[in-house]
Amino acid sequence: MSSLVLTPVLVPLGTALLTAALVGQPRAQRLTALLGTGALLGCAGALLREVQRMGPVRTHLGAWPAPFGIELVADGLGAAMVLLMAIVGAVTLLFQQSCADPAPARPGLLPLFSVLLAGVGGTFVTGDLFNLYVWFEVLLLAALGLLALGGQVRQLDATLKYFVLNTLGTLLLLVGIGYLYAATGHLNFGALREAAGRGEAASWLPFLVVPLLAFLVKAGAFPLFAWLPASYHTLPGPLLALFAGLLTKVGVYAILRTLSDVFAASPRVIYECVGWLAVPTMIVGALGAAYHWDLRRILAFHVISQIGYLLLGVGLGTMAGASATVFYLGHNVLAKTNLVLIAAIVFRLGGSYDLRRCGGLYKARPLLAVMFLISAFAMVGAPPLSGFWAKLMLIRETLLLERGVWAAAALTTGFLTLYSMSKIWLEAFWKERPPRDESHGSEAGHALERPEGLGCAYAAVGILAGLTVALGLFPEPVVSFLDRSAGQLGVARVHPSPGFGGAP
Amino acid sequence: MLVVACAVGVSLTAGVYLTSSRDLLRCVIGISLIGVSANLAMFAAGRSTTASAPPVVLEGARQLPVDAANPLPQALVLTAIVISFALTCFSLVLALVLQQRTGISDADALRRSEPPPCPDGKPPLEGEC
């Protein structure tokens, strides 16, 4: 069923059209969006099964053959990413139905939400560099719309900052694609892979750096991340979860696809650069989080620090490194999204995102505290949760390659993450609830007494926490699937791992 | 060829100059100028400026003439132009609305989303010290 590979794009786009047509009827619109993400989840599962059974699924639009026509491909990596996207999309939309800091129900919300998913899905299944650019633009436009939707001045300010840096990023990508096309004569990933393997690296390497730089902007790597902490925290809870869970990861996916698959024949120096960029990304992100007291800002800075881990995995430049990166990505998307959603519930119950105003939630909501602990410990990397295996695989590969400094930075960042997580735990859950400041006493201050309307929120958080625990307890099938997927990437032929294959 | 190269250079210079300005509207217009230079660079990648024949298969011939331009980058640029048009519209409206609602046109002074720290160095509590 090669048409399955179209579904990550077509299903959300169809949902976007339907929800746009139903603008006057909020109930029907909401139902359509929920059904649409449900269908996307089903299609993503079917796609993953198909890839597992038959190997990469591909289709050529208009039946033009590969190097000339537009190709859509889902290999193991792409299918896994599509499934992650569908999970995050469905869960955040479910959360949006609750009363925990939902996005304002503007008519444009659900269509933009679906277009964003279509953009993300498109980047994961495209087999063509120019279409990658187009999907990046689609998701940039949808993200800008979602950022500006609230209409408050601080949100518009955030949108402008997001716009300026991200647009410069996509323009870099466009120029880079033009150069790469001029140098190799191809845009199709398969054809580019062959051209890169055949030709002298010097003929395309200088041009590869330009799109890579663009992907680093999108991923929020050091020192190009300034747009992220300037904008993310102005988003309402479910949208922040969607952004934090998916958008920067799309940048990482693009870097992984370029460096570990299409241009795996790149000289080592370029992996080296990515690896060394990962070190300050991890540390600066974690330190920025340590400064802040606003839950959203803490979590936004942690997005950056987690991007550092992912870049580290790409920078290793081996097959096991790529597989560890994807596992880390999956774990991080689940845990991160959940932490943001929990923060939104904390806001609903405590009346503020600022930790100095929260407190007493452990006594009032022990279940929420448990959910937070699961995600926070997964984030830190405590066994037996998913983060432990992710960090184990990543750091083991780092040490096998004798990259002591990188491993030390990764472990240090783990401690800094623990600091932030314990800060949230102590302030929001453990300490006594501070006396309510009357000048700031909002209606949410009473929420502890009347907690109705949080059912969907708890369901969403519970699903993600369950997935995190499941991934921690049964990592084996996922790891073996990802190892097999990494075996299909270009990096497997160029730099097979010294550690996992046995031979150095 | 030289003309296109100069055009890329000039529009890029003008774009970077405007973008580094602190005025919001200038900054946004600068970005769209950088976009123009990116489009021109992409256009030049397809030999469109050195080729002498249009990318049309002539009557009776089975393939393009040897010195024909490559039509693909032209199609790509067209896509990019459409996208940048949408982005430019959006960003202009955004900059104008921000200026109207805050009365600030200086990018450095616009710190609504990231308020500066309190005098004691701590992060502000819900936007105020």
C-alpha cells in the first residue's frame, strides 16, 4: 500500500480544509479535528507496520520516476517520526478540550493546528530537498498563525521575533538548496546520496553547510536559539506542548536526514562541528532554565538543552549514534510534551505559571505529582524510565568513540536538569501553598476547590506518562526496530558503528 | 550573468542593512529584500542567465537544445516567490499592528514577551517587578 505514505500529509490537510469549512459551527469543528487526528494516528500506525513488514514505502507523484518526479518516502526513521507526531497531535488536541489553559477558541485555531501537523508530516515523508523547504515554510506559516492567534501584545511581540530569525533560517535553506542543486544537479534524496558518494566532497561540502546552518536555526542550537526563549512561553498550554514537542525536533530530523543519511559521505570535520556545537547547546539551555521561575520559560530552555543531546547523537556520526538519537528523540518528545501539559494543569490549579506563586499541589493532587515525577525522572534519565535507556545508549556510544568531553557535558547537563526538575517539584508540589496575594487573586486561585473540566487534561497526561513508562520498561522492540532503521540509512554504509557491530 | 550577480549582491546588501536597523518596519522590509536576493541566487543556479535558448523542445526535435536553460530552478523560484509573498504580507501587518498597539517602533525597546530582569537581577514576577 504505497499510498499510505501520502496520509501524513493528506489526512491533516483534509482535516484543515474541513475544519476551515466548519468555522461557524464550533462543536462540529472540534469533532472533525478530533476525528482527523484520530485518523492520522491510525494511518501512522498502519504506515509503521507496513514499513516494518516491507521496508521503506515510497510513491512517485504523477508516476514520474524518481530522480525527476517528486518522491514521498517513509523509511523506518520517517515512519517512527510520523507516529510520534500523530501521538503528540492527538494528545495535545485532547488536552485542548479541557479547561487547563486552553488556546482561545478562535475560528482559525483548529485549521492552523491541522496545517501545522501537515507541515510536520510533510517534512518527515518528503524524499526531495526542495519539498523539505516547502514543508518548512508551511509549518512556519502555521506556527506564526498559532503564535499570533491569541492577539495579546506579548504574543505579537513573540511572533515578530519568531518570524525574523526563522525566516532568515528558511532563506538560508533556500539559497543552500539552490547551491546544492547547481553543484550536484539533483534534489531527490536518493540521487543526491549517489552524487555525494561519487563526487569529490569538496565540490558540494561548502554548499551543504548553508542548509545545515538553516536546520541548526530551526532546531534551536547554540548560538542560534534566541528565537525560542523569546517566543515559546507566550503560547497557551496545549500549543506550547505541541511546539516544544515537535517543532525543534523537525530541525533535528532534517539534520539527521542530511548528515546521517543523504550526505553521510561528509568528511568527519562536519560531524565534529555538530558535536562541539551540541556541548554549549546542552549546557546553556540547562543554565538558562536554572535562572527562571516561570514554568513555561524553564521548560522552553530545557527544549534547547535536549536539542543538545540530539545534536550530540548526530555529531557522533555512526550508525549506533543515529539509532540512539532517534530513540532519544522519541523519549524526549513524549516526556517534554507531558511536562508542558502538566505545567498547564499546575497553572489551572495554582493560578500562576510562576513557581513563586504555586505550592501545595502534592497534598492536593497526589496523582498529578506522580505524573510529574514520571516525566521529570524520565527527563533526568533515572532508571527504569525511557530517559535512562536513551541516555545510556547515547553516552555509551560517546564513550566508545572516546569522546570524554562530550560525555562529561552530557552527564553534567543531566545534573542540571535534575536541579530544574527538583526546583519545580519543591516549589510547585512540596512547599506550602503561599498565601494568596489579593492584588493578583484571579479566579484560578479557587480552582483547587472546584476542579471540574480537567478530565481530558488528566487523560492526555496519563496517556503520555503511560507511554513513557512503557518505553522505559520495554525498550527492546523499539531499540531493535530503530537499529534496523538506522541500518537503512546512508551512515550504515559509511560509518558502521564500532561498538554495536562488534568489530571496531 | 554579471548583472544577476550584482543584483544578488545589491539586494542582499540593502536587505542586511535594513534588517540591522532597529526600526521594526525597516527590519521586516529588509527580510523580504534578503528573500529577493535568495530567489535571484536560486534563479542563477539554473544556467538561466547564460543559456541562449528557452527550455522548449522544438518541433521535430526529440530533446531540448544543448544550450537551453534549465526550467526547474525557474519553477522552484516561482514557488519561493509565492511563499515569500505570503510571509511579507503577514510580517508587514504584524509590524504595523505592533507599532500601533505599543506605540514602540524600536526593536530594542520592544520587550513585552521578554521583560527585562528586576533591579535585583531576579526574573520578574508575571511581567512586573
